[in-house]
Amino acid sequence: MGDPVELGTTESAVVALLRAEGRARKFRTGAALFHEGDHSDWVGLIVKGRVKISCYGADGRERLVAVLGPGELLGELSAIDGEPRSATATALEPLDAHVLTSDEFVGLLERNPAATLGILRSVTGRLRDSDKRRVEFGALDTVGRIARLIVELAGRYGEETDSVIAIRLPLSQEELAGWAGASREAVVKALRQLRDRGWIETARREIRVLNLPALARRSS
């Protein structure tokens, strides 16, 4: 490993270091990068592609936790605390990543305080978002939850053309249901209601947002 890197912001510090010092790896669509409960020993930076993060409830159902994309980290918590993976990571599409072993990653943080601060801010930000989501989701019906998810996905992954925002993610209705904490049947009905109101259109693995402000109001 090289000397500490001078960087402008704590957020860019982690990304720049992993790009500079990580080894390139590719994963095919559908590949399991790691499984919940694993003791795998690497950390990755997503360069291209998206990853589904999920875990399984007591009923055996898969629950989608997040979708990560370029510039985001995989596996950093297990590297820091030495505990097993808390979720399963699956490539949603062909994936390019830069990886380090857990020991290399920890050594990198020890030599670069800015990168360590960036990790802390990232982790605390996710915890705050998780707490906020849990409270807000608890106050919404299924239609409101799906509307909220669509608004979030549009902001992160939407591609706007002629006032229509296309969200192209290879997620099934079952996966959306797990993410929203609802049954598949309830999600199907919620999507139908949003279509009937003219707020969205749906196609295979694609949602087109026609009225983002209306979705935002429905999910508030």
C-alpha cells in the first residue's frame, strides 16, 4: 500500500483511495457477492453496475434493504468490526468493482484519517436514513410506501426524457414488496392505483414516472 493520499473531502477520500489501491474485479448478473452470515474478508467499491442488498426474515421471505450503485461501498462494516455479513449482496447487472482485503482496508483507514471520517459519516448517514424510513413507513399505507420508493428510486436512478423519468432496475414485484414491507398482492394493487391516476406507467423491470410531485405528495 502507498502513502496517505491528500484529498479535498472526506467523502471522496474513500472512493479515491479504493480506486487507486483496489484490484479490479468483475461479477456477472445474478452473482452473489456475499451471503448473510458469511465471514468473507473483502471490501469493494462499485465502479459500474448496481447491487441488491437483502436479508431474510423469520418467515424465510427475502427483504430488500437497499440498491447500491457506482461510488458506494460493499462490506465495509464487517471489515471494521469483524462480524459476519449482515445481508446478502447480489449483482443486478454486470458489475465492475475495486476490491481490497479486510486487512488492507483497515490499514488504509489507519493511515488516512480523512477516509476514516468519510466512512463514519457514511455509516451514520445510513443509520439516520434507516431510522427515518422506519418511522415514516410505519405511518404510510402500501400505496404511500410504493410511492415513496418510486420517488427515491427516481432521484437516484431515474433518467429523464421529455418530462418522463424512467427507472430501469431489474427488480421483481416480489422484491419491491419486500422492500416496502408488504405482500406482493398489495404491491400489485398499489401499482395499479398509481397507474390509474396517471402518475406512473409500468413495463417489464421498468417504471416510468409521469407525475413526480403527485407521488411525493402521496408519500408524505
